[in-house]
Amino acid sequence: MNFLTEHIEALTQLGYVEREAEFLYIVAVHSGFFVQRQFIQYAGVAGRGPITDFLRKAIQRKHVREHLPERGSQKVYQLLSRNLYESIEKEHSRNRRTGRYGLLDKASVKLLSLDFVLANLEQRYLEEEADKVEYFTAKRQISKETLPAKVFQGQKGSETHRYFVEKFPMFLSGPANEEIVNFTYLEDELRSLQSFGSYLERYRPLFEALNSKFKLIFASNSTQSFPSAKRVFLDMFSSERHVRERQQLARFFWLRKMAEEKRFRELVHKDVIEWQRGLKHYAGPDYERHYRTWNQTGKLLELDPGKKWAEPAQLFDTYLVVSRTLRPAPLMSGAPAGLSADLDASADTRQGA
């Protein structure tokens, strides 16, 4: 991870030593939350003195708030000072915000995110939403409409599009001419494969636009979901699924034509509901172009002729996140995340984590 000198200097001017400043920067970018062991891991210190001094300063300066979760006794620290975020040009980061009703918003996932980053400090991360949007639109020439987005309704009918709202770590690897985008999915405590499937649906257009120049890393503090998650991923990009989706699209085109011709008497209630849902699901200029061709020729065009997933298994990896108290050795430059995952898995087996 590369730190801008001015950012670290700005944090040291707030009263922190360099190592503390670096840690605060990592927390601000990747989680907004941390626990004591994570600072000890990064600083590589022993004894209670360093962590006690660091927390005392951070709490007294009102840069950090201490929380004692309802479950368990581990204290969670939230980095929420606007002044601190502004000092590193992250004043608009959503990491500083507390969840609804003053509760910690998905703190467990954000702590998992920080653990992942601390174990992979040498990677080249795309830090903020703006960094990610600029990379894909400017460098990879991918349409902004292809990026995973969530629309927030404002006052007087205004809309705000937020991209990559999960804020999972994302980093680049490989040489510039063969650069790979490494996405991560961080499994929460519910271990819901349905949530993972929804994530894949949102990101699938971007994955396809990258034309196999990506890898998805499913990260968790347990190996329980690893086999099932891989099956969900492989099914998403299987040729069988592609056939099913073409059949579903052809059926929607038929339902749409029936509706446009006012032939509702020939449809049952289930058909009408399917047509209405399809109007939302198959919205956009590409589907309109395909519909016009189908309506004129009766044939369905290939949705994306360039989409070939010869080896989809190579695009998926798993990563077992293990809680550490010592600073890990850095990964070799350009090494895939799976290397560390294998090492973590063996450590997890020994430690019973």
C-alpha cells in the first residue's frame, strides 16, 4: 500500500506518530472501524503501553469513539472525526458514519475488510468510489452504466447514483498490459449465499465487460461456505445458465409483443405479472435493440458475442481471514491473493479459529 506523504504528515500534525498515522489512514479508507488486536498487528508492538497510549490520544481528541457491542466483550473503535477525514482528503467517505439509530453499521464486515487489507498490505488498492469509477471508465473504457450502482432518491425527485456501495477491497495485480482487477466479496455473519448471488447479479455486467481480466475473491473467517460459493459463481457463468437466460429473454419478448397488441385475454394472470417484472429487468437500449431485431426476424441475437468463459473456475478464489496479533510478512509483489489464502487455511486448522 502506498501512502501519500502529505496525508501521513497531516495525521502526524494531529498528534500521532508515523506508524499510528499509517494505521489511521488504512482504517479510514477500508473500514472506519478497528479493534485493538488490529493496531497491535500493524504496529508490530508488544505489551499494553503502545495501544493504551494510541487509544487515549485518539479518544481524547474525539477522533475515535469506543463501542462495547451487545454481543461479546470486545471493544470496537469507530474512526468518525470529520476533521481527521478532511485532513487526508476523505471528507466524503461513508466510513465515518454511524448506522441507523446510532448503532454500528455492519461493523463485523468492516472489521473483516480491515483484516483482509492488513494481511495484504502490498497490493495496489483502488481506494475510494471516485477512484474506482475513474479507473473503469477512463482506463478500461467501460460505460458508467455498466458499473454496479444504487440509486438514492432525494428531495424534489432528485436522484443520486452511488457506485460500489459495498466498499469491499478492490486491488490491481499484474503488469499494465495484462492488468487484473481483483474484487473481493466479504461474507457476513449470516453466511447467506442468496446475498452472494445478488452481489454477482449486480457485478455481472462489469465482470463481462472486463472479458476475463478479473478475479473474484470470496473472503470469510470460516471455510464453511467456500464450496457452495464456488458453485454459485460457476453457475452464474455456465453455458447452461446462458441458454436458460436466452430462453427467458425470448419468452419476455413474446409476452411484451402480446401486451403491445392488447392480447391480454390470451394471457393468464401469471403471464401478466411476468411481463410487468420483465419490463424492469430488461430495460435499457441494448434490450430495445434486441427486441426490435427479434420482432422483425423472429430470431434472438447473441447478447454478447465476445463473452466467452472458457475457464470460469480460474476467475474465482477463496480467502480464509485469520485474526492475527502479529504483523504478517508481506506478500511477494504480484503474488495472487490465493497464496496467502492457502497459508491462512493451514494456520486456521492449527489454531481452530
